[in-house]
Amino acid sequence: MSRKPDCRAVAAEVLSKLLSNQGSLSSLLPEAAKPLNPADKSLLQQLCFGVSRYFHQLNYYLAPLLKKPLKNKNNDVYALMLVGVYQLEHTRIPDHAAVASVVEACRLLNKSWACKLVNAVLRQYQRQQAHPPDSSEPAWLVSSHPQWLYEAINNDWQDAAEAILTANNQQAPLSLRVNQQYCTRADYLALLQQHNIEASACRYSSCGLSLSQACAVETLPHFAEGWVSVQDEAAQLAAALLQLSPTHKVLDACAAPGGKSGHLLESCEDIELTAIDNKAARLALVQDNLKRLNQQAQLICADASDIESWWDGVLFDRILLDVPCSATGVIRRHPDIKLLRQAEDIAKLVYLQDNMLNALWGTLKPGGLMLYATCSVFAAENQHRIQAFLSNHKNAEELPIHASWGIAVSHGRQLLPSRNSHDGFYYCCLQKH
């Protein structure tokens, strides 16, 4: 852009790259937002998250209004139209401003030729009395999910599918983990109240808080000193399941961005933690998180399943294996998963998950515990992986998880994304004989 940055033009550039599979919102938004003021940064996030969340509906209605598809080099113009339709359908922005703002953004993108086209298409959309999908339309469209994902969720969770799909389209709460080395949860709740920040205790995590309204983390009392960390309640359950003791040698096998690494170190002093990630930039996030918490760990940049490249041969007492997965339990936090994830990805992820389970099992002490975790709601990545693993490892035993949270499945426990509460997550605890 050659002029002062405008959040709608920036949103179009971000969404254009997203639609072209050139990154995720997590990788694209931070850099794109830098030139914007705080209010515009907030609107940028709302527009990008909103278009991603409702893309399958927006695209369904918008695409037929074009006489012919735009060329790939003009994906940003189509993205602007999506922003316009999103503003008309899902924001309180007056209709005239919703249209005029994206028409003006065409000029800021040096696409003045498209102003008339964008205006005409959005006006046509309005004339056709745009409406949310109704029951006569395909169920996957009503849910604003790709058809394959809609069908997969219904296949695995027939009775709970509607609740999962509904939760996926809601904005997740900002959840915090209180560092109880510094402060009790009750005391931090009182501190938030003094700062006029409304929050409540999480139901299942003893150190979890949920804010009534999201805010910049810099405004949280003593955030910079490590008193609290941003972490979903479901992810906070891992530390207790590992049953840590001082002097335990612990491996966090897929550690980035470091939330669980920090929690392990907070929950039990004097453990020896090794944290691994296969991307240096992501490992740097782990380092940043631990530094803020005043904690230390051995950080290794490596493929955890390639144990010959990093392991020194000393067995671990505990292993947290939060494997790469479809992330279908955290769609409300990352709505672009609906655009980026494809049906064929599941088989590739299953292969990777099996490799990691098999490789890392050899680094665990007899008597030691491995906690297998995903942020997926698919049985193929969760209980089916454990079933396959147990059938091939006679020295492995599943330890039942007795808890008030989640659903007991054939192996382990499954949390499903819940309105104003936790994300979707899966845990299974294995002991080595």
C-alpha cells in the first residue's frame, strides 16, 4: 500500500495470503498490524477472524454475484468483498459505511479500477436481501464449516456435533493461568477487581481464570513479572496429570509456544525440564515465555521423533507428548483452521503421531509416565492412536484418568469445546513397565 495504512485494506492483504495458503492468521497478523493504531489493530483482528469464521457462508453467497472469477493477482479485491459482506452481516457498522469503507480500500490497495466492481457487487448483495442460512440450505453451510469437517465431526460426535459446531463459531474467552509460586488464584482475582477487570475462576483448573472481556495482556497486573500466563483451561490440566516430583527428568516433546513448559516448572520446583521444538522461531517463543516466568529449561531445536539427533541416552521420568494435530478443538481461537485444514491432512498427521509415540517411548524410564495430548476432537488422532500403540507395546499400560472434566472414551478422556469455557482437548496417560 502506498498511502496511510487502512485496516480494511490490510485485512484484504492478510486474507488474500490466507486464501492462497501463504500463511495462517497467527503468522500473518502480527506483522501486518504493526503500522496500525490500537483501535485499528482490534478491528483488523475482528475482520480477519470474522471472515475466516464465516468464510463458507460468505463465499457461498458472494461468489455467484461475480460474472466471472477474479484472477489470482486480484485475490485482495475478492478478500475486500468478503470483508464487505462480513461487515454487512455480522457487525454494527451501518450498511452505507460497510460498503463505502471497502470501496475506499480498493484505492489504498492501488486497485482503483475495482472500486465500481466492489460497489456494484455489494449493492447487488444488499438488493437480494442477504440473510443468514436457513434450514433449507446444506447443513455444512448453516454451520459455516467445510463439508468434510462438518461430516467428520458428525461422524465422531453424532450427539454432540451441533454443540461442537456452534462452539466453533463463538469467540473463545481469554483464560489465564495464575503462577501460584507468586500468588493464589483468589488473591489475583482480588487484584483484577482492583484494576476493574472482571474475571471468574475456571471450573476444572485450580489455577485458571477466565476474563469476562478480553484485554491487552500488558494491562494485566504483574503480567511482565510472570504472575499470570495466557493459557486455555483445557491445556492447564496437563501438569497435574503428569504427577511430577522434584528431581524428575521431564521432556516436553513439542513445546512451543511454551505454555505447558512454563506450567510444569511452576507446578513442581526442581524438575529438570528439556523442551524441544523443530522450528527455531517457535523455540524462541518458549525461551521468551520462560524468561518472563523466571524459569529455565534445556531448549533443543530438533525433530523430537529423530531421537538420535538430540537424545543423550538418559531416560526420562515423565514425557509430555502434545503432538502436532488437526487443531479441530481450537477452531474458535483459530478460525482459519476451517480454511487451511484439509481432509487428507488427517492421515498425514496420524502417521506423524504414531512415529512420535513409537520413537519417544524408548526414551522413557520403566515406571515412568507419558501423557499423550492433542487439541483435536477426532478419534483417529486420539483414542485410535492409543489403541494402536497399546496393541504394539506390551510394556505399556493405560492409567485411567479419574476426573470431573471431559468424556471418558475407549482410551483417555476427551474435552469438547464448550461455550464460554475450555477448548477441545484430549489426554491419555501411559505408564511403562
